[in-house]
Amino acid sequence: MIGGLRNFMLRLLLIAAFLAVWEAFVRLLEIPLFILPTPSSVFVALYRGFASSLYIDHIWVTLAETLMGFALGTTLAFVLGTVIALSRRIEYFLYPFVVMFQAMPKVALAPLIIVWFGLGLTSKVVNAALVAFFPLMVNTIVGLRSAEEDKVNLMKSLAATRGQIFWMLQLPNAMPYIFAGLEIAMIFALIGAIVAEFVGAQSGLGMLIQSMNFTMDVAGQFSVLLLLSIIGLLLNGIVTGVRKRVLFWDASQKFNEAAKKDIT
């Protein structure tokens, strides 16, 4: 407990030292604030944004787009990844199309998605889902196919059905891979929502960054970027927390816990 508190305080001191060096660097070199703002000006912009409730409204919009896009993208990714993993024939015909679609830069697709679905919530959710889709699909395929062949053959010899093999062996074996994909997909969903807001939106943190760019409010842009990094950290922490509860039996989870104890 004491070691953990000590490490937490050291982490805070490291952040404080970094901000102090940044502040001194900008002030001593007299760098214009429209090029690189000081941390103090960023925190002032952050305070003003929350005091006026401006940030709060846009945070909820971006958060809703991210979570809905994450739910849609990961659901489709899990279903399609499962179908491809269990059928070589479907993989042969379908997987190349999936890879080609993933190779298309989503920044280039975003304007088309805005045209097709409008400036509202739907286009942001679709873009977030597309970005979050591929990491989980690939991890699902790899995870389901990583089940040991000897165990599969053993279950077949015991007259287990294909469904029983899936639910009792392949899916539990794939869960670490799936949660690793979910952690990546959550961050990608946030990025996808922001990219769509850059292209065209009526609200959201991405739209706010764009409007601040037009007014040269660089401190405000940094404050929004800080908000996005915190949101991403919190969303990732939620997925990680669920993973710890679901995969308490996983060897990699036990290894991570042991590593944390060694640090403290």
C-alpha cells in the first residue's frame, strides 16, 4: 500500500516537473502563445470551457458517438470474425474484401460518410464503428483459431457438437485476444468519431477544435486535446477493469498483477 502510494506520488511529481519545464521553456524563449501555449494558459482555457458549460455539452456528444460506434463496430466484428474463423470457405471469399476495405484510409472515407448519412449523429457513429471494426475482427479470428488441436480432437472423440466445442473451448480460449482487441477498438472508436467531426459536424469536441483553429485559439485546442486524452484513458480503463473481472483466470492477467507487485 505504501509502495503504491509512493509510486503514485512519483508519477504526479514527474507530470508536474514536465509541466514546469514546458512553462519555463515557452516563457524563457518568448514563444508566441499562438504557436505553443503555456500549460497555465491551457488550464485557464480548460477552466473557462467548463465554467461556461461549453465543454460539457460537446463531451457528451463525442462520448455518445464513441460508445455507440464502439458497440456497433465490435458487435459486427465479433460476428464476422467468428463466422470467418469457423469457416475456411467463407474466409476464402470474404476476407479479401474486408482487408481491402480496411486498407482504405478512413480520413478519405469520412467525407463520403458525411454525404451519405448527414452531419448528425449517425455519420459519426458509422465512422467510429468502421475504425473500431478491424482490430477486434482480426483478434477474434486469431483467438478462435488458437485453440489446441489436441483439445478439439478430444472433444470430438467425446461426441461434442460443434456448438459445444465453440462455447466450451474455442470462445474461452479466445477471450484474452478478444479483450485485447476491445481495448484497441475503444480508442480507435474515439479517433473515428473525432475524424468524422473534423470533416463536418454540428457539435462535438472535434468540431470544437476546428472552430478554435479558425480563431487561432491554440490554448483552447490544447485544452480539448487534453480532454480527449483523459477520455481515452478513462474508456480504456473501463475495458481493462472489465477484463480483470472476466479474465481473472488468465495467465497473462496474473502476470500483470505480479509485475505491479514487483514495482510497488
